[in-house]
Amino acid sequence: MEDLQKWIKSYPDFPSKGILFRDISPLLAEPKGLRLLKEKFVEAIKPHAPDYIAGIDARGFLFCTLVAEHLELGALMIRKPGKLPGELIEKNYELEYGTNSLSIQKKDLNDKSVVIVDDLLATGGSMKCSKELLESLGAKVVGGAVVIELKSLNGSSKIDIPITSLISYAD
């Protein structure tokens, strides 16, 4: 997992004062890094034997589609407001520096297992909200996987599913 860290860049006070932003852009721009990232996600997610991989808007989409295609599964999008057509379910949540909401298209997911993928786990708000949205459609959320987890914010303790973090930061 340590190999991935060399492609992460840190920006203090972004998007607001007091936040240390961990930027995955250099990782995505490096073919070796992106391949290693996909391999690590597949290794973590495959044992859950999911029917779907759900990605959280927007960077979670990058990973959920890579992993879903590799495992020959479907991908689901959990989006910010106003980004999906059709009949939706929407839920509000709190994040490290404000509030937001997420939505998903209504779909019968009864007895379908899902793993949620995102770039970052901080306070756990978006992951928990995504889990609740999926469960409201009948899905069984069997796990979560993130590129980076900020351990000091204890986000994974608020979500009652196994979370795999490819990189963890204590600060």
C-alpha cells in the first residue's frame, strides 16, 4: 500500500482553512500508479463477492467503473443533487467542512450485494449516507473501499461495514 503514497500530494488549507487536502490527481496521471490502485481495489473487493460496485460522486466513479469492469459487475452512481434523471431517492449528510446531499436512481436492489468505493473517507458522512441510500433500495452493503482514510476523523467507526483503506493518514 505504501507504494501508492508516493503519488499523493498534500495541500494545506484547501478547500478551506484548517483542512489538509490529499490530492490523488498525480496518482491518476501515473499509469503505474493507476494500475496498482486498480489491483489493490480488486484484491480488497473480490472476496466480498458483490453484485455491484457503487461509486460516490465524483471521484468514486473513477474507481467503481474500473473495478466493476474488471470483475464483470455492474456499476452504480451515487450523485450530488441535480445530476441524475428519473425517479430518485435523496438523503442529506454532514462532511468535514459543511453539509451536502446524495441521490441515487430508484432501482430494485433486493438481495443484491454492493461494495461502495470512494477516494476519501474522512468523517464517514458520504459513505454512511450512500450505505443508507443503497439499503433503502433493498441492497445488502457488504463493504466499502477507499483510496485514502483520514484516521484522526474516525469516519470508519460510524459505518457498520468493513472498510478497506489503501492509504491511511493519522493526521
